[in-house]
Amino acid sequence: MRKARKRKHNPHIPTHIDQAALPAAVYFDQRNEGVWYTLHRDETGTQRRRNIAPASVSLAELHQIMDEGSNVDRGTLRYVCAQFHDSDRYKKLSSKTHTDYCYSRDVLLCIPTKLGKPLGDLAVKKFTAALIQRLVDRLADEGTPSKAAHALRYLRRVLQWARNRGFLEVNPAQGIEAPIERKRRRLPRQSTMDILIDRAKARGRLARNEPGGCPEYLASVMELAYLCRLRGIEVVTLTDVNELDDGILTNRRKGSRDNVVRWTPRLRAVWNNAKAIRSKIWERRNTAVPIAPSKRFIIVASHGGALRKTSLDTAWQRFITLAITDGVIDAEDRFALHDLKRRGITDTIGTRADKQEASGHRDSRMMDIYDHSLPIVSPSAE
């Protein structure tokens, strides 16, 4: 590293630092407890300050910090991804999107290339559409089309963010052919669903640390998802506000229309049982009961607070994996919690229009995905 030009003596710089040997572009701010900083220009040409070390740092450590900083290639995919993940745009995304993006980033950065270094060390300005298409096709041909699709969506997002901020002139990931993902539209068999609901009720009564136990709320979540045709996130966010005289007011996501699911003896029993479990947990944990009905969630975690969707997903995976291991159901009968909504829509009595109204879907084409029933029709002639 080149040395800085001869500087004037700064009386505020700590005495253990040889000012004549300071690296270039390193400055000292004596305010408060003192801090070392450096200046650089961002992608827009604006000069920015970056604090690099406290006042107590040694001269050798300052040189090491600047050496490491000078070796950072600001044009590589690795650097661009780091800048994107540190941006306000990324921080405003949901935690689920963060998890997906971090996974996709790790996949892309480690892909080997013919240059003998991973994709993360290549300059994004040299990326071409043909290069990205080859990478996507390679991932898909390895038998992981979903991984390839996730990586492509992430790369398209990152490169567009980088293009808008001057890292590159065009986004080569635009227009890339996405791989065909495998459709996983599973319809649980009625018998399998009933077996698992009964198992969840029995295992939920076991002590929390007892082998084979599951959360007590799991059976209620399964039945509410089936009877009301709800997603998992829609079940865990139901509150006392959703309890009406006529039935349960849904809180559907993704643009679906809300509706009121009429009370039936089974639905009322499931709802009351979920509230009883909640009351028992609150009493055991001495939880302060929220005054506002909108804060009183029907499904609560063991600590008495709101149940997170990630916790529900983890509990479900453990539950159904153990059911397969114990031989209660076959591996081919495995299904996701979301598939209970598909079973509920399929079992809804009425025409396809009735099923669409019950599910809340605005687009009738969604029935091709969620309704697996076979219509019974009359012959063309008597």
C-alpha cells in the first residue's frame, strides 16, 4: 500500500500512532472518544464517510484494515449482493423473503465457473444473458428446478437494484427463461387427514418434553384450516374479533375476499376448544389478557403470546415426519398444512361457483388448482 503524503502534525491523534506512517486516506476525528475514518465515493459519485476503527487501534491494525478494504472489488456479484442486503429496500422486506434471498444468494455466490473462481467473484458488468441462462439451466438440469427458479428471481431483483444505482448499465437477468417447477398440488385423503387430526389431539395431551408429543394447538389449526379453507398464516392470526354471531369472519391474504363461515357443531367445538387451550396457557403462564379483542389471538404459543408462522411450520414438519417414521401414514400420503385448504375447497358442497365463493378466490381459474372434485353430470340423452 502506498503511504500518504507528508502530513502536518495533528495534536489530537493518539500518541502511540506514528503520524508519518499513517496509510493514505485515513483521518482522525477527535470528537467524543475519537474515531478513525476514511472517505470514498459511492456509485453516484457522492463522497461518503466510513468509520473504520476506534481511537485505541494500533498503526498496524489501521494498515491491515485499509489493506483489506483496498482488496474489495466493488464490481463483483459478492459486493453487489452485500450492498443490496445492507440497503433500506432489503430491510423493508419480510423475514420470509429475507430467508429466501439469503438462501438464493448463497447458492449463486458459490457456483463454480470455468475461470477457476466462484460466480460471486466475477464482475457483474461482464454478466450476459447467455451466461445467466446457462447457470439457470444447469441448476434445473441437476434436478432442482425450484432452486433454479428462486436463484433467478433473486438475481433479477439484485441486478435491477444494482442497475438503478449505477453498478451496471443493463440487467442481463431480464428476459431469462425460468425453469418449469414441479407442481405439488397434493390432495390429502380424508382418511389420512382424520388419522392425523386424531393423532394430534392425542399427542397434544402429552407433556411438552415427553417423546412423541406435539403442541396442543396443532389439532385446532388443522381443523380450522380445513373447515374454513384457510392458509396457516390466516389461522394463527385469527382473534376474538373474528368470532361473530353468524360464524367466523375470515382474514384471507393475497387479495382473496373475506367471508363468514357459518357455525356448525363441529366448527363451534373446534373454536371453543382452541379458546380453552388458550385460557389454560394464559392461566398457567399468568399472562396479562389483552383488553382489545383484536390482540387476543385464538391460537397462542406455549409462552402465551402470538404464535409465529415459522413456529407453526416447524411443529407441522416434526409432527408429520414422526407420523411417517412411526408407520401411522405412508410417505406417499405426506402433505403440507396448506393442502388442508385444498381438501376443504374440494369437499365444499355445491357448484364450482359455490366453491369459489366459499374459498374467497377472485379468479375462477384458481379452482383448477384447489378444486379436485369430479362433477356428476347427466348423460347427453335419456
